[in-house]
Amino acid sequence: MRYFLPLLALALAACSESSASRVGDGIYRIDGPGIPGGSDGPNRRTATQFCPGGYRVLNSESHKGGPDRATDAQETTTTWTIKCL
């Protein structure tokens, strides 16, 4: 039982991270993690870190499954392209 809480914390932390890459001047591409049911929360958090003055979503894509779609069929990944205001 005492191992359950640390494992739960690690699992939730892994689900809430997204990565961003710079595309151009003030434009970023944010790749959200695979989350069952899908969510834009990790993308919003990352967008506000890179653009504290605000941002505009230029493009949004959602895909079911990850790179290995056979094992991640229940997860939805989101990709945003944003421009800082």
C-alpha cells in the first residue's frame, strides 16, 4: 500500500507533460502527451510557459493512439501550433 501513492504520483506526472519546439519567430509546436479520452490541459500549461503575454492557436490536431497504435489505442495525443501575442 505504501508503494501505491508514489507510483500514482509518477504515473500522473508522466501524463501531464508536453514538449514544445520552436518553429519560427514567436511560433511554437506543442506535442501533448497521450491521455485516455484526450485533454488540452498539458498544451495550455506549456503554451502559457512559452507565451506569458498570451497566445493564439494557429493549428490543432488530435490523433488516437501514439507511435505504436496497437498498444496505445485508447490514448489521444494533441498537437498545437501557437503564436505568441
